[in-house]
Amino acid sequence: MSDSYYRVTENELLEDYLKVQNILIIDSKNQLESQIREQTDRNQQDNYVIKGKLLEKKKRSKN
């Protein structure tokens, strides 16, 4: 009967834990650091898009 159940490896448990670690920990420092990383990534993406649009606008205005 025990062969019928899914058995997780220690590595799988660790990977799953690391994915939700910030949610499980009460310390807000980790959550804030995660939010800062996410916001920084979004800002970098936004800056890339804005610079591309500005470059397009400059090219159009030269023509």
C-alpha cells in the first residue's frame, strides 16, 4: 500500500520550501527585500521601454 503514495525527495521539499520561504517567515525584512527586487526589475523593464520609445521619437523627428 505504501508504494501507491507519492514520495517526495528531500531536494523537492527544499525547492518547494525555498519558493514560499518569504511567505512563511514572519520577519518583514525578507518580504520587503523581495518586493524591492521585484520593483527594481519592473523599473528596469519600464526604463528600457521608455528609452526605446524616446529613441524612436528622435529618429522620427530627424526625418
